[in-house]
Amino acid sequence: MAELAGAVWRKSTRSGDNGGACVEVADNLPGLVAVRDSKDPAGPALIFPVRAWAVFVRTTKP
């Protein structure tokens, strides 16, 4: 997927040490934030506009 070329993935700070079942985020893409399952790095990723991601994170934080 061309949108993900150059993506730098990092493990979510909310992911624990649970055998690799983690969420990874790439937030270095122009205007986009991508989210994927660390167990399937070649699999699909969810892609959000930066503003939508910011709203999601803000509204889901405790």
C-alpha cells in the first residue's frame, strides 16, 4: 500500500507483555495515522486522518 511506504511502526504504550498481541501505530506519515496488529505486520492496517485519530485517542483515554 503506497500510503504506508516509509511508515515507522511503534508499539502502543497500552500494549503489555502478553506474547506479542500488540497494537502498533505509525504516526510519521503526512496527514495519516496507521494502526496494525503486531502479530500480522504484513496484514491489513487501519488508516485514519490525523484529526480523526486525535479525537479517537482523546475520547478513549481514561
